[in-house]
Amino acid sequence: LGGLALSAGMNVDASIVVMENIFAHMEKIKHRLTPEETLHLVTESVKEVRGPVIGSTIASLVVFLPLALTKDLTNAVLGDLSMAVVFSHGLSAIVALFLVPTIRLHLLNRRGGLEQLSAPPIARQINWLETTYERLLNLYIHKHWPMIAAPIGLTLVLAGLLYFGLPRLEKEIIGLPDTDWIILGVNAQGMNNVKEMEGQIDEAENELLNKFGDKILYTFVQIQRKNDGMIMARLKDKSDMDVMWKTIEGNFANTPTIRFWVVPWNPAELPIPNPPSLEVSIKGGTPEDRAMVAKEINSGITEQDIFPNVWYEPGTFMPEGIVFTPYTELWPELQRAGATFNTYDLADLTRVATEGKSIGTLTQDNKSMGINMQFPDHYLKTLPDIKALPIRVGQKIIPLMALGNIERQAVAHDIVREDGQEVTKVFGKVKKGAEKEKSTRLEQAKEFLRTFTKTFKKDLELTSTPTIALEDAERDITAALNQLYWSVGTSILLIFFVLYLQFGSIIQALIILSAAPIGLVGVLLSLLTFKSTISLNSSLGVILLSGITVANSIMLADLTLKLVAEGHSPSEAALLAAKRRLRPILITSLTTVLGMIPVAIGMGEGGKILRPLGLAVSGGLWFSMTFTLFVVPGLEVLTLGRKQKLLVKKEQVYPSQFGFQEGGRGEVPK
């Protein structure tokens, strides 16, 4: 659907060019045409623009070929969108070259071979625009320095935006849709059971409602296990999301045993990675040493206020648990006494006695309910109660402690492995709205780690030597964007190849392709102005724009070359071509931009996702169209003028080679 929304404006461009050229020929006819003359008028009109239409359509489609070679997240997000654009836009060119002129031919014949075209409602404004543009372009191409200064100036602006502006844009994989749900997650180490976690969640929920209850419609609590839970709050007004996100994150600070995390949530959103700002890997050594190093790094980063939100995985807190070690030497005697159980049965019994055990589901009235078997809450309260748990052996009842040792012990924490190697990680994240501080805080973290790694083994009196490495926390985003950057470069090369095949000249291909970097200037200015992001969608906008912008250049260059071949001077040809092609260029650009406006302003529930793409295409196309109307004719005048001068010089030295006759017009041969 996003692809169809994007291509809605593009798909009428080819039809506009064909229809506008047919109308231009019809305006010259003052008498009724025979069916044969009507057919000739329509077919000749189509022939004149056939090359630019096919060339611009192919240029718009080849830019998507590199996307077919992407993989993983990039292909998953953009694959279907790209296919929708390619197939719909490709078919639109066939419609423009065959169906549109056919219908126009039938309409003209039905009206007797003569049709009085009514003036458009904005005819006066269009005429003023054409006159003003012609006057400005005439001044531009008849002064040598502006034609050189404009491309150089735009190149410098682009370099400045890439160097200074691009790093200021926040990176993300894809924009999140608007939502009125926000989640406050709680990860609490040291909880022995779900009841304890429930108390921690209740405390966090009460604090949340006391401080922000006037903004919250209702809350929903979910506890996944004894250490993890979340509070889902539905806001009264989704426009409060950004403010609430920042404020809640600032009010719930992490502690050594409790970590809070805050994110917006939309049940329809894609599971896109949301990476931290900092990631430190600690590998090698003993688990205890890795845990101690992680704890010290966490404390140091927190104390120096480098990142406001710091945590580590797996947690270094080792909670106490009840450990049962059976007396295996008693098992033969127990079996002779009539015991029919094994160690698994004892573990199962203690689980039922303490945490409970799921034994299945019950379906009634088409509703399924889980069945949990557990001793009553008041039955086992203390460790002696568990030790005294009665076990039947034959005809006797004995306590559980007679079958094994039961004691409280520290339970080992979770184990995390990466590429088969155990690892402990320290993470850090900036608060919502402070993303611009990320690079500065990362540099501070690097400096801290450089100092820490010099003496940490001696300072902590470690028995082993873990290795500490700073990882790229945003590697998923980096990998996805690198694929897009490669796709942008490859798409521009493919456009250049198509232009070279069409015009047979490297210089002409480069002149036409100059519209692409001009459009990139507009993209960066738009993203910076509206505080958007560098994402998969905005990068796709650059790819899409590269194909769209050259369409205007193709129309200008194609007609300019034809007029020069007919004997016009380069400056005359550039002026005539620009004036003749101004109207279709304006209309096609306007329809494409208008088709992008709903996307650019983020209309609809999920509009925020495609907003960077709409901004990139809309801003880039307007900017590119405005400057292309001057830069491309100027470059054509410079290039063709220099070429004619060289030919004239050669003709003066070798006149017989060029077939000039004395007394002729002296034009450069075709």
C-alpha cells in the first residue's frame, strides 16, 4: 500500500507528457482533419516524446534493481514496497504510449477532426511563469560565469550538507507508527517468586498513576516470570506520547537490582530492533570475574553520568534458591521398602508444593482455561515446612529431608553465549529526546574504558583476565543503511548506463545525471528542516528520487539536441527547449509532489512510518526541478558551444572534410 501511495503521482507523468505534446500539435490546427491526418498527428506527437518517456521510465525502474540484491531487514521492509512501485510504474508507461493516444485519437475523430481546447483556469499564471522563466534563463545562459558558478556552488552546498548536516540526522531502521499505548517495563533481580514481582510491579504502577494519572486512561499489568513484568498504560491523547515518554523515563531511574525501560507500543507495528547507544562485551575469564568487571563498568559509567540508563546482562545478582540434593546411596534401600518414585518425581512434587505446575487446559463453552496444580498458599511458609513435607515409602510416611539435603544456596545467574562463547554485556542508552548527545556520550564512554582497561585486573584482584571490547550497538541499523548506501550508488551507475545507451555520449549522460545530486541537496535540506531521520525509508526516497529527477533532464536535453541538429545555435536551442518543456515538467513534478504530500505529512494511523520517504521525495524533487531548469540548459550551452567552436576551427583548417560550400549558411553539419 505504501508503494502504491508513492507511485500514485509518478504513474501519470508519462501520460501527461504524451497528452501535453498531442495538445501542443492540436493547438496549431485551425481546420478539420481527415481520419488519416488525425492518425498522423497523434502518432507524430507520440514519436516526438517516445524516447524521453521510455528513457525516464527505465531510469525510474532500474534504480530498484539493487534492492533485489539486499537481504535481511532491508529486503523484508522494502521488498514488497519496491515491487509495487516497479510493476505499477512500468505498466503506466505502456498505458501512456498506447492506450492514452488511442483514446485521444478516437475522441478527436468523434469530434470531426477539430477540437477547440479551452484555456486552463490558471492560463494567465502559467503564461506569466513561462515568460518570467524564459527571461531569467536568457540572462543565465548569456552570461558565462553563472553557468559555471551554479554547478560549483551546488557541489559545495552538497559537500557541506554531507559533512555537517548528515551527522546531525538521527538514524533509525524505520519510523514507529503513532500510538496511544506506552509500556513501562520492570526487570527486578533477586525476586524469589511471582508474588514478590507482583509487589514490585504494584509499587511501580502506583507511582506511575500518582504522577501521570491525569494523562492515562487506564493501565494493564502483565508479569511474565518472577523477574520480569510490564505496565501498559493507555494515554488519553496520543499527542502526549513524546512528552510522556521523556518524563516517565526520567522519573524511573535504574538501581543495581531493578532496571526500567520505557517504549511506545503499537499492536500493529513491525518488530524492528531498538538498539541501545552503548554496548560493551566482556569475554573470557571466569563467570565471577566477568560479572565483577561488568559491575564495575556499570558503576563507573553511572557515577560519571555518562549514560543515564545503564544495565548489564546477565545480571550479576545471584538470588538464593532452595536446593535439594538427594542421598543416592539410600535409593536401593528405599526401593526395597516399597518406594515407587524417583528423583524426577521428588522434583515434581516440590514444584507442586512451591511454585505450582501446569498440568493442562480445560475447555468449556469454547473457552480454554489453564489448569495449575499447587499446594495452598498457607501450607508451606518456611524452609522447615519444606523439609517436613511428607513422603510415602511403602506403608510408612517419612519427611522429605530424610531423602536428601535441603538448604538455601546462591543460584547461578543466566548464561549468555555469543558465537558459542560465554559473554557478559554492559549496555547504556540516552533518554528519549537526547539522541543528539549520543556521539558525545560515546566518546566519554570510550575514554572511561581506555582508562579502566589499563589497571582493572590489578584493581579488582581478578584470578583471570577477561577481554573488554566496545561493540557497535547499532550494527543492525548500520548494516541496513550500508546496504541502502550501496544501493543508491549502484542505482546511479545504472541510470548513467541507461542514459549512455540512449544518448551515446558520456558527457550528455553526466549532464542529465546532474539532476540526481541536485535532488540530494533538497533531500538533506528537507530532512533537516522537518527534523526527520536517516532510515530505510528516507534512503529509499533518495533511490526513488534519482530515477524521477532525471526524467526532467531527459526531456530538456533530448529536445535541445534535436533543435541543435536542425541548425539552431546552442543558446537558441536551450531557450526553445526549456520554454517548450516547461509546462510538462511543472505538471509532472506537481502531480508527483502532490501524490507524496499525504505521505510527507504522515497522514493516517501508520503515516509516521513512511513520512521520511515522503519528505525526501517531495523536498528533493522541488529543489531538483527548480535548479535543473537552469543548470541542465546551462551545461548544454557550455558543452555544445565548445563542441561547435572546435568543429568550426577544424572546418577552417580542413573545409573539404565537412562539405561546406562557399556562400552557405555556415551551420555545423548534423
